[in-house]
Amino acid sequence: MTDYKPYPFPAIIGNSIAKKALLCIIINEDINGLLVTGTRGSAKSVLLRSAKTILEDKKVGIVPLNTTEDRLLGSIDIEKAVTRGDIGITKGILAEYNRQMVIADDINLLDENIVHGILSTSETKNLIIEREGFSEITKTRFIFAATMDSEEGELSPQMLDRFDLCIDTDVIKDEAERTKIIRNCLEFEKDPDKFTLKFQSDIAKIKDNIEKAKERLSYVMIPEALLEIMSELCLEMNVSGQRGDIALAKVSKTLAAIDGRDNVVFDDIKEAALITLQHRRRNPPPQNDSPKNQSKDQNEEKGNDEDNSKDENQDNSPDKKPTGSPDTNIDIQSEDEKNEEQDDNNSNHDIPHSEQVFTIGSVFEVIDYLNEKSVKKSKQDKSGNRSSIISYNNSGRYISYKNLNKKRNDIAICPSIRAAAPFQRFRTKNGLAINVKKSDLREKVRERKTGNTILFLVDASGSMGAGKRMVSVKGAILSLLNDAYQKRDLVGLMIFRKKEATLLLPPTKSTDLAYKMLKEMPTGGKTPLSKGITEAVKLMAQGCYSKKGESRAVIILTDGRVNVSESVKKPYEELIETARLASKENINFVVIDTEEGFPRIGLAKNLAFELEATYFYIDSLDKAKLANSVKEAVYRQIPQ
């Protein structure tokens, strides 16, 4: 690792919460990792590297973006294997920085196996190395911190959950503070040592406080009443698993130690909750759920089929078939059929009386709806990132290796030599420095970036106009389009209404065209949902959208109230049959339920089950609502 001059920790302006979180992982090494997120240029890396100025006798190691698993965890010592025939291990980055600090910049861009290796070692304190028939476990402890720019891709929820702390850097909006930052940076670049010297007294004070907090930490107690509040808070914020509860307790104790107290107080819990629970928050039920409907959801979990049709919670991975009687179509057809009859009666007019064009509702930042655990994976192997896939040719970034495929010639030299090294003393050299056999050969695994092709399939029937529901639906669609644009995805727009499915916009990278089509999109008529799904699958099956390794997704926004069929079958029966056929295609389906009011029939959730799709209720897409609900839950808790 090359040496560098870190920016002084006390010189960092703003980001008080992030600085406090960094102190927490330095003081309490049982806290498993800190993730710092934020936009480009928001001093994420500067903050983490500044830890070197306040760490007493500790080094800071950086995980390179293109690191391999061998370099991270360790590998066979080739020299020892070739010269002596003994199997030994060459230390990797994590072993080299035992009892030190490790930083991973842009962790969301690292290979998923690398991220898993770091987090597993940090959590278990065991470094496990398994190479070429050799296995070794060594005790390893280190302080781990990472950065991430969400605009360049998200971590999976499973990986996020393994970070005990997650904070977002501040955006400095004060003119005086921004001016001071410029002045300080210019001065630091001119003479780092001289600039750092100005903060020596502050650095010494922080180091002293860290040592005192470490000594006090083991004596800090949590009152029983506050433990109960912690559990209640985690349940209220829909935190899955117990990692969040444990992290909340650890960080609360650390904050108390920093303040020089031997007992945790409620303010410690409030402060800790904002940095330990927010990233663990999972999509909750809509906030306007009534107790009556909540009890029905509980009955559903017990297998009560009668209440299943009225389920209102969003479920990202329906593994139990929701029950909804096809007979409900008799009741739900009336509104759309009435609109259709009015359309027929007004067929001589340019715009039917029942047809409406709604405005676009408010736009929001959406959750990563295509990176949920339950999203159905493509039949091709994927790396797990939304925009990264395994390359099937010699292009792309070298991330790993595997046993050689006879049809490939992309040889991974170092892994092949390592595989051959332990056997050299048994092989005839024949003038070769190393005798490598075919069985030793390894090929490179490469990763390349790619965008998704996303088709928004929108219900524009008369039922969507009730209560001006289409206003909020259009707002949600535009939010999803903006998200797709940021991730360089191809996006298309198809609507279904009356008896047809119409492609308003073929998949394109132009959100301006999509916005224009969305703004002028009419609403009215019947709901030919089966027709819409059929046409969407046909479009995505076209050669330009079905290349090997490319990811395709159809996002269906509907209330599920189908009332038109193309065959002699009943509309609902035809829909189920169509959905089951579509589920066999190599397409990721996402169903966004737009149904409003109570009781909800739950037809969109039934559709999600048959499509093997990810299911969301429309309100759960708003990331800001989820973040705000965390803060509200924190400050609603008042100790008795």
C-alpha cells in the first residue's frame, strides 16, 4: 500500500454525525463496519482516511477497486510450493492489516464475493482461506469502513444489513462553510505537514477522549427498560432479523462512553437508531392500515383463505398463493364497462366523454425496486449488481477465475501457476521452470457493465381514473423513469385500455420523450390486462431486447381489475393462464399495486404470484417516506 498524507480529522467541516459514527467504530471494535454514503465529492473518502490522524499506532489499508479474492484473503505461496513442495499461505490485505483499519472505497462497485469476504471476516473475526485443496482459519480483527455513491449502484439488502452503521454525508449549503473548505483544501495541498500541525492540539485531545472512552466502555450498562424500548423500536421500524437490535445496543453504549457516562440514556438510543436502523428499514405496510385490516393480514399468515383476498401488505416475494375469487370480476367490471359504453356512445367525437388526461403527480426518489432479493434472476449467471453481468467473451474486467472450459482460451496465468505449484516436486520438469498440466489451467471470469431494458406496462383503464388515482400513478411512473435514466437503462412505455395494448414509446434512453407520452396519456375504458402482458412479452422477446446476458424487466402498474378477454374464457381465468405462461419467459416482472381504499381485493397481488414477480404497493416505492418514517418512529419513543 502506498503511503499518503491524510486530511486532519478535526479540520473536516460539517458531517458531525458521520464523524461521531467513525469515532464509534474506532472506540468499539465489536461494531461491525461503517458505510458512508453520499454524492460525488462529499468528502466520504476524505473523512474515512482522516481516521489515520486520530488512530494511535494503527495503519490504514485501502482495498483496491480491482482487487481479487486471492489478494484480499490470501493465496498459495508459489515460491515455497515450487522450491520445497510445501503448501503455505501468502498473506492477503485483511491479514496484513490485522488489528489495523481497512477502508473500501466504492464498495458497491466491488465484486459481490469480495464484499462478502470482507464483511464475513469483519463479523466473525475469522479469516478463512480455502485454496487448491488447502484450508486455513486464522483469527483476524480490524476496523472496517467503506464508502458508496448510490447513483452508481446499490448494495443488496443482505450486504447492507451486515454494516452496523450507515450514514449519509451532509451537503454543505452554508456559503461561509464552503468558502472555508476551499481555503483549507488549498492550504493542505500546498503544505500538508504545516496544515496538519495547526490541528495537533485538537488531534491530541480527540486521541485522549478515545482512550478514555475505550476504558469506560466495558463498564457502561443499559437499563432493562431501555432494552425493551430498543426492541420495540426495531419492531416498529420493521427491521428484519436481530442484527439491528444488537447494533443499536452496541452503538448506544459507545455513545454513552464518548459522553463519559456509565449508563445509557434515551438520547443515546435516539442518536444510535438514526445510524443503525435506517438502512435496515424494509418496506412497511401502508401507514393508513387499520387495525381491522392488520388483523386480517395476521389471519393470512395462519392460512385463513377468507382474509387472504383482502391482504394489503406489500410482499416482495409472494411464496404463498394469495387467494382471490375469479367471481369478483363480476363486481369490478361495472365501472370500466360503464366507461366503455360511454366511449361507444360517443364514438363520433374526437375525445370520448369518459376519457380523461390527468396531470403528473409529485416525483420522488424511488427505492431500488430491481435489486430486491426476490427479483427473479436471469437464466444467465449474474454478478448480482443491477448493471453488471458475467461476460461470455474476453471483454470486461477480470474479477475471478474458474476451472478451464475447453472452448475458452482466456487463461488466468497466476491462478494456473498456483494450482500447479504444490505438485512440482512430483513432476518431471523437462527443462521447464514449472510443469503445468491441463488440469491446472484456470480461466478468467470477467464482468462487464450493462443496462437493463425496462418496459413500463401501465393500466390506463377507467378504474384508474377513480379518485384521480392516475395523478399519483403518473408521478410514480415518472419517478421510476428518472431512476432508470440515472442507471442508463433503456425504458419503454406501453398502456392497455379499452380492448387494446398500445406501445406509446419503444425502449429508449430519452426520458424527454417518455415524459411527453406520459403527460398526454389518456385514461378510460375497460381493462385488457391479459392483452397487455401478452404484447409486453412479445416486445421483450424481439432480438434487439433479448441478447444473451442482457437483463429485461416489465414493470406492471395496475389494480388488477381485469374485465376483458380475447378468448371465450372468463377474463380472470385468461389472466391467470397468461401470467403463468409469461412467468416462464426470461423476464423479470415487477407488479406495482395501485389499488386504493378498503377493503382491497388484492387482485394485483394474485397476479404477482402467478408471474413469480416482485410485488410492491405503490406508496412503498418512495424512499423519502421510508427514511422519514424511521425518524418519526425514533422520536415517537418516549421512556416511561
